[in-house]
Amino acid sequence: MNNQNSEHDLMLILSKFKALFHELTSIKQLTNNKKGNFYFALVMTLRFLNRNGPSIIKEINQNTQLNYPTINYVIKQGKAQNMIESKVSESDGRARIISLTTLGKQQVKKLDSVHHEINQIFLRKLDANEINSLVEILEKIIANLNDSINSKKLPIPEVAD
């Protein structure tokens, strides 16, 4: 298939996916603040910290692709909701070590349960080969987007107000 003349509108498909994903994950289990990207950034940060343990902001950035202002906002809000704690690194006084509180760990357990169910919904009609292909393709798409963003070659037109 010629990539230039594809009949598939990938951006439309991904937009529909995001809308459906948001509907599936908007179960009020984590916080009272379910506004837009904050929710996704919070989920990504909580899950990263749960899987990797205490981390510095740079590690969170590299592994979640969240930008620094977003991570700082998530940390601030996570601390206000007693889900995240931050302390100065003993080895590098310039760095902060970010970790989950007991409440944060409890919330991630709830979140993981919901995400497991959502994974089952997404993948239930796919066989193992299709799942592996899907993951490989999505990782390539993410890598392509990252390369374009990092090289400032992502064509984003200005839209009139």
C-alpha cells in the first residue's frame, strides 16, 4: 500500500481511539480532577513510578514523553492530593526524587485493575500475532513522532482564532 495515498486517516482513527479511551478510563477512581491532559499525565506518572520506583524528573520525562512543565504540574497536584511525594536527592542536591505515597500506591492498584480490563476489551478479538504486530507498529509510530518533534519537522499549521 502506498503510504502517501492511503485510504486510512490515521489522525482521525487515533482521535476516535483517544475519545473512546477517555470514555473507558473516565471512571472516577483516581481524582476529582478529570480535566483533559492532566488525567493522562497523572496516570502515566503514577504507573511509571509504580513500575520503576522512586525516580528523578528526567527519568519520568524520558520514559513517559511528558514535558517538564507537565511533569512539574502533575507532581504539584499529586502532592496536593497526597499521592506523590518529592524529596531532594542525597547524591545530587539539584535533583528531586519523586515517589508514590501509600495513597498513591493504593490508587495505582485501582488504576491497574481498570487498565487490565480495558486491555482485555481492546485486545479480545486479536490473536497473539496481531497483538505483537499492533504493539510493534504503535512503537514505530511513537518513535516517528518523537523524531519529528525532536527535529522540529512536524508540520503543524497555524489555525486562525
